[in-house]
Amino acid sequence: MPMTLADVMANFSTDERCRELLRRLRWPAGIECPRCKMPAVELETERELFYCKDCDYQFTVTAGTIFNDSHLPLTKWFMATLLLCEAKKGMSACQIQRTIGVSYKTAWYLCHRIRAAMAATDKPMLSGQIEMDETYIGGRGKGLTRRGRGTKKRPVLGIRQRNGELRMFHAEDVTSRSLEKFLRENVGEDVDVFFTDEFNVYRGIAKRMGLKHKVVQHSTKEYVRGEAHTNTVESAFSLFKRGLRGSWHKLSSKHLQAYLEEMTFRFNRRDKSDLFVDTLRHMITAPVLTFEKLTA
């Protein structure tokens, strides 16, 4: 069953309970030293410590993880994780701040560390029927009121496998070289059909990659022709933009990809009943994101 906020508060009401779950997620086959990967033992101390005699190293279950060096109780980490992974259209740092009772700076850093763990997941190559399209993100101002290609807004590229996973990227531009690079990095050799709109660069990409290509003419208000359409990837764009208008409001170009990764992670796992635990599993294995690196 899906985890609710009430479940998290009841089942993980203390740091000890939180650590026990992290321990099972990090070492399902037994405690292992994060330095030398050899078996370790638990020390009989008040504070939960483990010891590796091979490299003479003491450590905790959070050592070397995104939880490390955090003064925030694990109970609040767990609540923030549940809120972020279950919010269909995302949740702002201000809302996290009010809900779990921390400062805005703590909430902002906390959310970005969770997003970094979401981005560090393994992503299988896409196959079958592939849709590809681009959209544009930005506010109001000179050159920002135009829609579509030619605007000064920031381009976001979407690639989606029908009945499969989604990928979204903050692209520098929408040139043929950039779009082909993203496509080659994310699709395998067993693509059945490549669906796009009439943007000319897609024709050249499909030809160079040897893909069967079907096009819909959006310029003539044609959105579906048989099985040819890009509606499924556009529905993902729509969901992200609703989150942008309703939750995040304003994203810097520097952090845009992090929000895209959060939305993609949640979207690809929307039918999973263990989304909360799965998110924690990625958090316990993801590389550490320091505040200095985040704000550099």
C-alpha cells in the first residue's frame, strides 16, 4: 500500500526507527564497510556505530550518504521525502518549510539533496514507440512572450517511450546536433517508430539513425493521424508546467534540470506502491551533494 504522511509519522517517529530502515535498505545482505567493502560489526554503544577491523574505521548508517553531516533529525528527512515524492505537481521549499518546521535555507537544501538522489538513478535505454518534442520555459519580458521556436525562453526536450519511461532535459538549444545527441544517449537500437512534429531537424535525425519516422503537422492544427501523435510527451510537459505555475513559480536556469529530474523520477514511478521506500533506497546510495557545490 502507498505510504501516507500519517504512516511515516507513526512508523518512523524516532531517529532509531529511521536508522533501522536505512540500515536494511543500505545493507540487505549484512553490514558492509563503506571504505573497503568488507564485513563490519555493530559496536555496543549508545550511539549506533559500526566498526570495520580490516581498515580500522568506525561509521554510522548515514556515513557517506546525503544524510551525512546533517543536523536535521531523520524524522524530518523522512517527512520531507514523503511530501516530495508523493506531490504529483511538486512541492516548494516554502511549503516544506511550513509543513515540517524548519528554516527556508534548510528546506531548500533538503529538497535539492532529495532531487539529487532522484537524478542519480539508473536509466534504461528507451525502445519501442518513441515520441520526441520540445517545449519552452520562461516568464514574461522582452522576447519571452512569444511561444514556440524562436523565443528567448529556455528549451526543454522530452523523450518518452509509449507505455514506458520519460526523459526530460534542459537543452542549450534545439539544433540538430543537440537533439540528436540527447536521442542517441537515451534510446536503444530496437526503436520501432519515431514520432515527432514537423520540425525539420527531426527528419534528418531519423534518417541518420535509420529510424522509421512518422510526423504530425501541428502548424495545420493536426494533432493526431492514426498512431502518429506526440500527445503523451506533451502531457508530461503540461504536468511540469502546472507544477511550475502552482508550486515552484520561478526556476533558475542553473537548477532547472534538477526539477526536471524530480518530475521525471516521480512520473516514471507513479504506479509504484513503494515509492517512498524506493526513494529512500536511492537516497542512501546517491553521491553526497554539499551546499558549496550546490551554490557554486
